[in-house]
Amino acid sequence: MAKRVFRLFRGQGNTGQLVDYELECDEGMVVLDAVHRIQAEQAPDLACRWNCKAGKCGSCSAEINGKPRLMCMTRLSDYPPDRPITITPMKAFPLIKDLVTDVSWNYEVNRRLPEFKPRPPDFPDGSWRMYQYEVERAQEFRKCIECFLCQDVCHVLRTHRKHDEFIGPAFLTRAAAYETHPLDTNDRATYLKEQGGIGYCNITKCCTEVCPESIAITDNAIIPLKERVVDRHYDPLRAIVRLLKG
């Protein structure tokens, strides 16, 4: 076993500080293992959210040395052994305590997103027919585990605090899952432009970089949605048609 230093944020509300913990670590440990050992041996009141410890529930999101990551999927061996590993809560959401943040805003956004609305069934028995390539196009976005790391790293939410004006990459991805579904008939272009704030995204791809499921958020979700919004609201030919109809 080797000793390592972990610098954890401790506090709640608007106050807190970084506290160092020296810990005996075993080979193969991940950051969540270290946090659990700190809880067991030194700080039983340390607040930490987790569930599956397999990178599939999205619960143990935090910032490790300043980068949003899942603690259960971050190996200690990825960091120099002679330097502290700093673990802090996600900055884009209100702090509850220690490493736990209030992510309920995300579920409110999800409820406001225009729902999936399928076309009428293709056959009398109530079934539809779809090509496999049509299904695969939307399946990538269904891999999302709602860890909200992409929301946390997004500068529109993290730095500029535009939570009232921008739904964030996680829900642009959810919108893309609906928009690319072969059965969906709902129109979300106006919602994405106005309430969704898609224009705030300047496609830096930081959300794609932190996604633990390797979803191509920027290239496959946000950019195609931006194109749909532009086609609907800024295409000059469509504008002429709207004027003629008006």
C-alpha cells in the first residue's frame, strides 16, 4: 500500500473549504474507493452521492483536479502519486453538502422539453415499420446516463449561469433523440431557438470530451439541431414563403 493525499471540498450552502486527507491506497483503486475509505476511516460525515460503481448510474459525478468526471471510473494511477488529488462538487449546480449538488433543475428542464409524439401506426394492428439505420441514428443518444457532466462543463451554465435561458447539452441530446427518431412528428425548432437557447452554444465540444458514454454530443446532436433551427427560422426562401402566406 502507498500513502496518497486527497484534497476534498467540505462545506454546504455558500461556505466551505478544501481539507486534506492522507490515505493508504491499494493498487487498482479508483477515486470513489478513496472517498469511501475516507468516509470509513476519517470523515464519517462526508457527503457523497453514488450508486452502481460501474459507470452506468451517473450518480458519482464530481470534479477531479478541476475536470468533471465520474469518480468510479477515474483511476488513482492516472495521477502523479506525489501530488494531491483534488475532489470538488460540480460547479454548475447549487451545493447541498460536500461533494453533493442539487441537480433537480435538470429534471425540471426535461419536463419542459416537447415530448415524443409518434405518427399514426402504419398497420391496422397498431405497429410501425422502420429501417434499422433510422433506429440506429437515435440510439446513440439513448446511451446517456444523466451524469450531467456535460451540463457541468458547459460554460453557458458553469460560468455564465444561464440556467433560465439554456437547457444545456444533456437536453439538446435528449431533443436530438426525439428529433432523429423515425416515428416522431413533433416540431421542436421554435422551442430550441427560444426557450431552449440553442444559440448560446458555440460548439466548443467540451461536453463531448467529458461524456463517459462517448456520445458525439456536438457533432451528432447539437450541430444537426442548430441546422434545423436555422432552416426553420433563418432560411431566406422560407422567410419569403412565410411573408407570402401572411
